Amino acid sequence: MAANVPRKEIEPRSQQSWKQHAGTLAAALFATTLCVAVSSAFAGECPTDKRVPDGQGQKMVTTGAVGVVDVVRSSTDLSKEAPMLKDRQFRLRTLDIAPGGVVPWHSHNERPAQIYNIVKGEIIEYASNCAVPIVHRAGDVAPERNGTSHWWKNDTKEPVLLISVDIFHDKAGADKKMM
């Protein structure tokens, strides 16, 4: 049988103290959440102080694709869908990049894209508008806009899996796989 232990009532001063601590804890939690959100929003992007005009950053390489499996998982002909863009495909692709693999130099001047980096692994981007290589880790998103020319390399011992969504200009002679 449990002993009858008298319950002690919380004094008003203790309640006030708890409310003050609760407010401090809530503020600390909010600040921490904000810091994490801001840092992850910029994760995998060129540092602001390292952005340079296009062509003055990382240099072009002529290496072709190495160890990359590029699969178009789905596409939509945008000439038949809003916004009615002739010769444009809205694509979803996966890129499996083996250790040592290279996604060759390419431009996004006619093909905006979003890369979800990374489903798994870590990869380095060498961009023409950034003075330093950019490291991308799981969960990063890399916007690829007009003025972005770059190449990627997997320098790790693990495969990398990227998901890419782009608007591809489906013109004669265009490489439908890599770029």
C-alpha cells in the first residue's frame, strides 16, 4: 500500500520563476531552430564572399562522364502543358555517381534545374561563378540557374545518388542524357 504523502502546493513565486524559465527555454529553442534553418538554407552553396562573375571561378574541364548512370525517371512535354513552352521537357532524373565519378562540364544557361543533394553520399561541385569548390552533402539542394556552368566529382569511396529536376531544351543534337 502506498504511503500517504502530502502534496506540496506550488507557490506563486515558483510558478512565476517556472514561467520565466519556460520563456527563456522557448526563446533558446526558437533561436537554435532559426540558426539551423538558416545554415541549412545556405548549405551546399558558394559562400557569399567567394562568388565571382561567371567564368572567373572554377575552370572548365574536358573530361567526359565517368562512372555516372543518368536515368530520366519521368518527363513532361511542356509544349502540351502549361506554360506551353515549345521544345521543352520538364524532367525528373536520378544520377548515380560511382566513387571517382565525374559529371562533365555543362551549362545551365538554357536549362534551369534543381538538384536534390544528396539522397546519399557527398560530392564536390566546381562552378564557373565560385572561387572555391562547393561540397554538397545529404539533404542539400543546389539551384542551377542561368550563369551556372560547372562539373561535379565524387572524391569519396562511396557512391552518390542525386535527384535532378530540370527544364530541358529538346533541340536537335542535344544530349538528352547528361546535359
